[in-house]
Amino acid sequence: MIGRGEVTADTRLGDLVPVDGPVAGVTLAQLATHHSGLPKQPPTVAQYLRGAWNGLSAGNPHIATLPQLLAELAGVDPDAPPATYSNVGFELLGAALAAAGGAPYPQLLAERVLTPLGMDDTIVPVSAAELGPRDLRGETEGGRLADQWLGEALGPAGGARAHITDMAALARALLDGSAPGIGALTSRSTFDAEDSIGWAWFTRPIPATGTTVVWHNGGTGGFSSFLGIDREAGAAVVVLSAAGESLNRLTTTGFALLERIGGEA
């Protein structure tokens, strides 16, 4: 979208979505690199109660509509330390890009990324009516079936549903550089002691192989995932799990697989 001239890295959130207060001055680049100062989730009583309900019942803690989310953030001071991973920041980023693109986020994602890559079975459902028989219910670490995480605001921060065939198509396109917006993988700033970050994507050097891996992981209600790309070795790994596993364990597994496959490539 930067290449199309629809936004710039310095476009402010308040230029695209109706949010008031200090959050309006946050830029898209700050959101995309987790340097916005926003917390992981809205620091509100409503979100606390939703999180508590999730802990007790494995319910969906992200049921807020976009207007509700914007209202909850109106008085928030974005003063979290740099490199605070913010899910709400990515909900806002997706909403802003959708506004700039003139289409709802699920439609924009399909038109700009999924359809060009042939990822025809990947969706960003907002309601249960959009789910089909292939849409599993994940299990929590305690073995409970989790409610489906669905909601208007959630989509850009973990609302996509894909199976392994579509994810393989994405991995191939990231490896060969044909994925739309491939420049997002380019590192732009330091994130922590291990990683730098581009637009969302982390980059980590692997001393054992002398290569670097571009990667991301994620976890939602009863699901966890990892995608890692070693373009120098020509190797990619996708791990999808219908269980709420520890993301540290899942990521360690993904990197170990990449190291092994990259060494054989």
C-alpha cells in the first residue's frame, strides 16, 4: 500500500480512523514495528472482564466491534516501552489500512494477498455463520474446547483461518520473493536482544547455520502457529496446531526444523 501511494509510513492513525486522544498521533510505521507505545490489549475494565471470562470459560475475549475498540482507546496514553508487542496495535493497523484501501479488512486481504497467491480457502471470519465443517475448534492447554475467536476488530491481529496447503503457498511466495508486499520482510529497527523487525516480520540470525530467519508466531483460542523463512538456505517451515501450546515451545520447534531442513538443502 505504500508502493501504491495509498499510505506512507508516517501516516497517522487519526488520519484514517475516527479515534480521539493521543492514540490518533501514532503512525502506521510505529504500529507495524510495535513501537507505538500501545499495550498488548486495551487497558480498560471491559477488556479485563473479557480476559477474565476467557480464563474461566475458554470464551472469546475479543468480541469488541471496531467502534467499541476505538472508544475504549480514546483516552489511552501510548506510553508503553518500545518493542511492547501490541495485539491491539495490529487491530488498529488493519482497520487503518482497510480504511485507506476502501474495503473491509477481510475483503482487502483477499484482494491484495490471498487471491493473488491462490490461497482460496483462507478466510477472516467475523461471525460463526462464515465457518464451515473444516473449521476446527481448538483446545486449550488444559484440554478444554475453546470458543471460536471471531469479531470485527480482531481480524488483523489473528482472525485469519488457513489450512496447511494455503500456508505452503504463502511460504513458497515468501521464499521466492513473489508475495505481494515482500518488502515487509526487510528489517527496519531493533526489536529485542534476538530479533530485528520489519513491517510485522521478525528477523533472527542463526549462528549454527550462518543464515537469518524471517519469522512470526501466534496464538488464539485453542490454536498456535509458526512460520519461518530461511531464504538463504531455500527452506521454510509452517507449524499449525489445534492446541493452545506454549508459543516458546512451538517457536523452538519451528527453528529446530528450519535448522535441520536448511542444513539438508
